[in-house]
Amino acid sequence: MGKKKVLSEEEIKELVLPTEGQVLGIVTQLLGYDRVMVKCVDGYERLARIRGKLKRRVWIKEGDVVLVAPWDFAYETRGDILWRYTANQAEWLRKNGYLGDL
């Protein structure tokens, strides 16, 4: 078995859209380690955790548009970050109304 190839954002061309149980949001505050505050489209502000797989590949900063999966037992307050959108992808989401008034 060889090492698994890690794809960079430039190599990934498809746009990941939210499915059922996922929401878009904007990072409002970095809290340290793997935690950030995210203002979500559904009106909640969640404490979100950056998944380990994503943490090793992508840097997340304030103002980034991210895809969040809210937790089942703490839906309004907690979630996991699944994806970070590039600037061009975020602009496309804004133009097509996915981000609402964020």
C-alpha cells in the first residue's frame, strides 16, 4: 500500500452543495485548536469543529464560507465543518442565492 494522495483545492473542480441535514455558513471567529464560530444560513450561530481530514488539508480563516453538518443532539449550537469554499465558489453561491442575507 502506498501513501494516499491528498488533493489540493486547485485540483478539485466540482462544487459541493448542501444536502439534507447540511447548511452553509460564514466563519465569524476562530477559537483555537479545531473550533470556530459559524453564522449559519438558518439563523443559528454554531460552535463548529473542523474535521481531522479537513484540518490537515485546508486552512480556515474568518470570513470563509463553509459547509456545516449540525449535530443531531445539539442542532442549534454545535456542528462539524465538512467543506471550505474557495473565493470563486463563494461568489457563485452568493449570486445564486444559497447564502441568503449573510
